[in-house]
Amino acid sequence: MTSIGAIMQPKGTTLEMTPAAPSKSKVLVIDDDPTILSLVRRYLTSSGYGVVGCSDGSDALLMARECDPDIVVTDAQMPGLDGHALCRVLRKDTNIRQVPIIIMSGSMITDKDIVAGFEGGADDYLIKPFSLPVFQARLEAVLRRYRAANDRSETLSRCGIELDPAGRTVKIRGKEISLTRKEFDLLATLIAKSGRVLNTLYLLQTVWGYDPADYNDPGTVEVHVSHLRKKLGPTHAKRIVTVAGLGYKFVAD
């Protein structure tokens, strides 16, 4: 269980100081610490979000299917179905796999833990302690990327690879393949700018939404490119070219 010190408010502020806003997105929050769960719920509610909360990963799976959340925020370490496992299960559920997911943790914070979270389909990974305004800003950043992706309704098609941004599906020669959200966004970005070298900092900003001043590890992109190539198969994997010292590009010719 995570202590209340794992999430911090700015000094001199209270939850009630955040003005109520018009109804925003519905957030499903999962944390086995009732104090943290209550704190996050109150803060987001005061900012105009609809919030559904629970303390168990198994219950969260049922609630995600029933309450149709716009985003899921889960603690990483919980009894039973933990946050990482919950993320992987949600990504395999055809009805809710398109919902963005944020994992937060105060104990599973090594590079290995964070990479595992992203590989499992997380859209962001927050390290506790963090301030509640920063938490809300990261949540809204993920939602903006998600909405922007959904707004791009045109199908992208290159070299037998067909991406449907609205349906978040990828087909190769007519056969659908399963990609995580980040793998999909990475492939869509590369194909949309085919022939151009996209450096790792650009990809971290565009696909992951990271500020290079805070996070600029090229290994994140490298891992996702490696997984993406395996899923595309040997013929199409060759179209994602590594440009040493710079980044990656999609070659259509």
C-alpha cells in the first residue's frame, strides 16, 4: 500500500481552491490506498471531471467495461490484479482497448518497470510523489493526444500497410495485426512522414508527449521500434530504417 506522502499538494493550497469546471472527461481511478483514492477523486471532481474509483484491479476491469471511461489511471502495485496486469488485460479487450491508460507508482520506478508499463500499453507512467496539478496536466496531455489521433479520420496506406486512425486498427495485406497504442502512434507518425528522418527527441515529444528537458531516453523509442518491426514481419520491418545518430524513417520505395 502506498502512503499518502506519495502524492503531494502544493504547499498552501487546498482541494477546494480549485474552481469547479464544466463537465469534462470520465476518469476511472484505481488505487488500493483509500486515502490517495479519495484525494485524487476530490481533486479531479473539483476540476469538473467525472470520477469513478475502486481499490481492486479485478473490480476495475468490470467497471471499465460498464462505465465507459475516457481514461484509466491505475496504481502499479496492488493485491491480485496489479496495474501492469490490468493494463495488459484492458489492451486485449476489443471493447475497451482504445481507452488511454496512465500507470502511477511510488515503488515500481526502475527503468525496467517503466519500460514494462509502456510495453504493456500504458500511455504514460507517473512516478510518485507528484503534485496534483502536475497529475492533472499529464492526464489532460494524454487525453489531448488521444483526441487528436481520433480526429485524424483519414486512412493511411503505404506499401500494403493500412492504418485506420479512427478505429485504431492496422492491416497488412488485408490481415489485421495487434499493436499497442504507442506502437500504433509510432507507426502512424513514421508513415505520415515517410521518407523523412524523425529524430528520437521529436518522436518522444510527438508520440509520448514528453518534454525533452524532463525525459530524453532514446531507449524508449528503440524498444518500441524493435517490437513494431517484429509485429510487421520481416518484409515490412525493413521499411523502418534506423539512421545512426539521428533517428528513424519509413521508406516507401
